[in-house]
Amino acid sequence: MKRPAMKKMLEYIDAHPHKKYVVVFDDLSRFARDVFFHIKLRAEFRKRDVILRCLNYNFDESEEGEFAELIFAGKAELDRNKIVDR
């Protein structure tokens, strides 16, 4: 994980396993920088039973919801790559 703040958040959650956490993101594109990291980060939060909330996206654990989430994550990665390439 190359995002120090995410790593610190997961370490904090691990250090306080007796608590329940809700993590709020203002935009799904801020959750992860690429699709691979998005999938990995989602798995890390799932392992810890962390509830994720996003102001512009509703996390849905159904097959359709997970597919839509990957599409949105792919779009965010494309947008980020287009900015970097400029």
C-alpha cells in the first residue's frame, strides 16, 4: 500500500479491534487510485468488517453492485491516467 493515510487508518482499526468503524469517502474516485488497489482495499475493509459509505455512491454487495463498483473504479482510474498523461 503506497497510500500512507490508508495504511495508518487500517493500522488504527487493527489496533482497536473491539470497535466498529464506518469510513466515509466524499467521492468513489478518492477511495482508490486504480482498479487493482480498489479491489485490494475493499478486501482489507471487508476483513475488518468496516462499513463503507460514500456521498456519491451506494456500496452494494450484490453481484450487480460489485460489477457497477468495478466499472466506476475503472472510470476513476481512466480519468486519473488522463490527467497524469497531460
